[in-house]
Amino acid sequence: MQEKTTNSKFLQKLRGLPRWARLSLKIMSGVFLFTILAYMGLAFYVNTHKKEILASITQKINENINGKFTAESMEPTFLQGFPRVSLRIKNAVLKDSLWTSHKNTLLQAEDFNISINVLAFLHGTLEIKKIDISDATIHLFVAENGYSNSAIFKSKQEKEASGESSSFAEIKAFELHNVTFISNNLKGKKLFNFSIDDLKGRLDYDSEGWKAAIKLEASAQSLAFNTQHGSFIKDKKLNGKLDIAYNEKAETIVFEPNDLEIGDDTFNIGGKFNIGKSNSDFSLHIKADKILWKNASNLLSNNISRQLNRFDLEKPIDVTCDIVGDLNAAGDPLFLVKAAIKNNRLHIPDGIIDKCSFDGVFTNEFVKGKGFDDPNSVVKLMDFKGEYKEIPFVMDSAIINDFSKPIASGVFKSKFPLEKLGNAVDKELLVFSKGNADVEFHFKADIVDFEITKPFVSGLVKIEKGDIRYVPRNLSFKNTNVALNFTEKDLFISNIRLQSGRSIVNMEGSIKNFLNLYYTEPEKLVLNWKVTSPQLYMGEFLGFLGNRKTRQPALKTQKSNVNDKLNFLFEKSNVALTVQVDKFYYKKFTATNVKAAILLSESGITIQNAIVNHAGGQVTLNGSIEQGKAKNHFSMKANVANVAIEKFFYAFNDFDMQSLTSKNLKGYLTANSSISGNITNDGNLVTNSMNGTVGFTLRKGALIGFEPIKSAGKFAFPFRDLDNITFSNLKGGFNIKGEKITIEPMQINSSVLNMDIAGVYSFGKGTNIALDVPLRNPKNDKDITDKEQLEERRNRGIVLHLLASDGDDGKIKIRLVSKKKRNEEVN
């Protein structure tokens, strides 16, 4: 009853409408009803003629391609494409005409859905409006000879020549679901492989071609522009929109700039591809704002990322990248990458650079026309600023080129307080406390595993008013100035002023072939020094006598660093010094106008042609010191000319003799000696360690207050002056062996007495010296000048035979014995 009432009201409202409205409504209802009936009729027809329709579709597609399209079956899906008819084709396969030769199938899809134009279909024409492909593989293949299976699609000229129309000309939409897209270009050695989760696109046509708006969700399995170097964006998710335009006449596909998510970052990407037979060039422009270094590096091919991953920047950076190439050309395309880094923190293999800023450029075409490869690759860093371990520096420009054998070059500048070096140099090697450093040099260096090797530098390093301590030898230098001038091969060192305690040393030096030997054979390095000093206190440099203190070895996991190389250089290199010192002091020894050639090596010290003015005379010296752990062995040949013997003995601490000291001697000594022995690291002579020979001449000599002579002669020569015994000319020789000195037979002619002496003097026990003393007073013969007559008269009269030997109190005692007994004891 209610329904009748409702229908009655509806009919009353219709009757109330104007006549034209009622007529229009009837026409629309008729058209709708006709469409429904027609669609149902078409559906019935399609459903009852599936095989015929599939054959027709297959025929139409094959007419528009240079190849073959096949399908297993077809099912209509009417509601999916209403008001069009949608056809679901199962197991569709699309092969080009040369498939049998290369076996790469262009399309293999489990579901190949198409939407067709109903009216056109009723008139016998197949117009596909939409394609939907699922669970499929699309494989574009380019053979080594340049042939591509994309040639399956007839060109516009081919269609016009044959009078054919395209079934695909009016495709308005397309979708891909779970599709693998592969583009394998054997000619260009390029491999693109994408897993497409979902792709939806719409096409608009114009007189020039078509434009497509695409939404993409996919992942990249491979984007290899050179399969030998690996893939870009490997295993990264892709998500975004693409606006693509195809120009049929120009045969180009243009990607308008659009944001695309790659992995966790967003990139703005645009590009252009030429797809004609005569032109396959392409270009891509990629821009990323605020991307982390590691994220950017991990998007690149392995040959680039494995190098870049040795570095890292903590803050995001701005990067642009242009890729230009030929899809059919073998090898890499051109890469041009630009980055702007501001106030960042750069991690490098040897540490961290703080406050880092620079503009960087990478390209694999350093020299135009020489190809796009590692040997022609370069990184340019402009206006590079930063702080390495608190040491500020700037490089106006720096270049790393030839990635097959990388070479770094540039200009390095830095000014900083010298104590900042304490952060970079091991405190167990060098300690800096005061002063300033000014560095500017050009450098060029090989890079192996991104470690600088064999650098060649030219420039200047200045150190002013620096306090430096060399820890392994405990040597300290105050108020030090140094200028290091590097040429391409050699190192020149000038303007050095060292102050250690009271010593002041000025130095100039050079090292020939420095940089080459430093990295290959540091033990062959020779530092040639010219050393001058107004005053030098040798005790302040005794650190050179002992062995260097060994630094704690680096952990095995650590690579060799600058500290290790410096330490090895100090330990292994040789130093050749030409020395000139105005005043020289060492304990009691003083000298003036010292000149010497000294060689310092790993094993010890060699002294050549040393000449010193000492005690009114001159001493020349040649010798060496071999360094040991607790003591050092020396070997010396010395010539002493006309030195005051009392000063000479005093300077050398009386050679450790207890009975005969500098207070007992006067005269001028000339001597030749060849002596070896041991000295401690403190510069003291090791007791009883000397061995060698000494030959001497004493002019105008005197023995003053020598107690053993006085005690023996006060009874034998009571009226002679035993406090001051003078010698006109005394010659002799000693043979030193440990604590004992063998006195070669020696004739002594003095103012008090004449004496023949021979035997052994011992610093410990074992003194046994034979003395023959004529009692005749030498004054009686003072007027005789004939040597033979003097020798004849010398032993006239009584001759005492004495023996000097150890006493019970440790002092030397002289006693009268028979000549026979004396000779027996001495021998």
C-alpha cells in the first residue's frame, strides 16, 4: 500500500514537469536502456566468441609489430572497464622477429589486461585504451652489434608506408603490477633492472607525440652504466612521480624535473634520452639538498663508493650530479658531481678535520676527449678550509686525479701556535711548548689506499721562537728558529737558532734527494749540517751518547702514521756535521776555535779531522763512538801539539791517576795517541777500560812537589831542589791496557837528577817501575854541550837502583834494591 502511494506521488510529480523536460527524461532513459542492452548484448557476444576475439586481437597486434604476439586464453572482465570492455589475456608473450637468434623475450606476462573501444570494436576496429600488466617481465635487449628487440614496434614511417593504423595510438592509460623491467645493453655494457611494485600512468597525445604522467613504486636491482664497475642505487626503493614527454619527430624522451624518493632521501631528477637509430645520447640532472655523505656514496657504483666510503661528513651536504652519455657506447658516461660543504666535520683515514668547508667537484673527464674512466677522473677541492687536530689550514685548490693511480696536488697553507703540534705529534717523540709555525708549500703525491706516499713538495716552513724537546734523547732547545725550504727533490734548512741551557747553536743544512729516500730508504738519508756556535756546553748534549729511548709500539691494528715515520727517520737517518765553535766547554775541558766533521748514525758517532785550540796548543782528533745500552765504546787517534801539560791533565781529570796530578806538572806537551775504551751515557770514562798507545815529548817540563820523588830523595839528595825538578826535553811512550800502563824504557834528564825508567804503572794494584838514578849532580855538567860526552859522564859514579811499587797504604813507595833483585821483580 505504501509503495503504491510512493509511485503515485512520483507519477504526479512527473506529470507536473514541463513537456520538454518529460520528453528529455524519456530520451535519456531510452539511451541508457539501449546502452545497457547493447553492453549486455556485447558481453554475451564476447563471452560466446572468446576464441574469435582473441584471434582478432592477436592479429591486430601482430599487424602493428615486427614480431609475434601470442596468448594462452582470454576472459572478459566487463565491470572492471565499464563502459568499455576489458579483456584479461593470460600468459601473453611478445617476441621480436629475431628472437630465435638472441632468445630474449620482450614481454612475458601472466596477466595482460586491455580495455577496448566498444563502438570501434562493433565496427571491426580494435582500439586499445588501457593496458594493465601484472606478474610479468619486460626485457629490452641490445645486442653487441647494436640490434635491439625494441625494433618490434614499427616506426611511424613504416606504418605510413604500409598504410597501417596503430592499435596503440589511443592508449590513454597503463598500469604495471609486480613487473620486472630489464634493459640489457651488451653493446654499451649497461644493465638496468627494476622491480616495479606498482606503476600507474596516463597518456595525452598531441601533434608532436605524447605526454605521460606516471606514479611509481619500485626498487632498483641494477642501474649499471658500466657493468664492470657495478650498479648505482642498488637495492634502493624508488617512489615518486614522473612527467615524461615523447617527441616523435625528434625521437626524444624528456623527463621533466620531479622529486623522486630513492632510499631514504629525496632527489630532484630530470633528463633527456635520444632513442633514434642514429642518436642514442642521454643526459640526467640530479639534485639533492641536505643528504648525508654515506647515503650519497652508497647510491653510487662500487668503483666510486669504495673510495668515497673511506671518508665521511657528519652533517648533510648539497649535491648536484650530471650524467651524460650514449646508451649504445661502451664504458661509463660522463659524470659531473658538485658539492658544497660548509662548517662540517670530515673523517679521513688518519683522523678528523673540524670546521671543514670547501666546494668540491668530481668528474671522470679531467682532460676533454680522453674518455670517461678512472685514469681520466679527478676530484677538485676549492677554497678548502679546516682544522686538523686544532691546527688550522687552507688550500686554495687541491686536486686528486687518475683514480687508477691517484695523484694528489695542491697548495697547503697554515699558521698556528707551535704547541698545537702536540695534538698531531707523539709526545713520546717531540714536545712543543712555545713559538709559532708558518707553512706554505706546493705538494704532489701518489696515493695508495688513500694514504699519501712519496710526496714531492716545494715551499717553506718557518718556526719562530719555539721551545722543543726531543724526548728519546731528552734534549731541550729554547727560543728555536727554523726555516725549512723544500724543493722538488732536496730539503734546505736555514736560519736555525737553537738554545739549550747556556749553549747557542746556529745551523744551516740540507738533505739531498730527501723525499724519495724518506719513503724508500730512510737509512740512506744524510743530513748535511753547517753548525756554528759562539759557545757550546757539551754536557747539555750528552743525550746523543746514549741509546734513544724506545717509544711504545703502535697497536698491530693501527696503520703506520706520521709519528711512526718521523720516529723511524730520526732513528735511521745519518747526520753529517761541519762544526765551528768559538768556545767549547765539557766539564773541566775548555777549548777555542773548534773545527770538526762529525757523522751521527744509528750505530754511533764518527769524528773526523777535529781541531781544537786548548791549553795554549792544538789538539787534532779522529775517532768514533759506538753506542750501547749502558756504556759506549770509543776509539780515538789524537795528536797533541804544544799544550800546557798541567792544563791538559786538569781538563781530563788527571786521567784518573791518584799520585801524579796536574798540580805536579808543568811544561809543553806534544803527543800522538791511539786509544780505545768505554764511556758512560753521562760522559764519564769507565774505569780501567782504556787500551792503546801514547808517544809524547815534553818541553820545558817540570815536576813540582811530586811526593814520591821528594820522599825518596830527601835522604839521597838532601841539598837539591826536589820541589821543582825541570826537564829540558823529555820523550817517552806508554802502552795502556786496562788499569795498567806500561812505560817504555825512557831516559829522564832533569835539573835535580838523571833517571832511567821503565815498568808498569797501575791505577789499581800492580805498579812496578824500575828506576836507575845516578847520584852525580846534573849541574856539574851544565856547561857541556857535546851529546856524546854528556851521555858518557851521565852515569859516572854511584847509580841507585830503585823500585817504585805499591805500598801498604795504597800509595806508591820507592825503595832501594839491588839491580839484580829489582830486575827480577820488574820482569
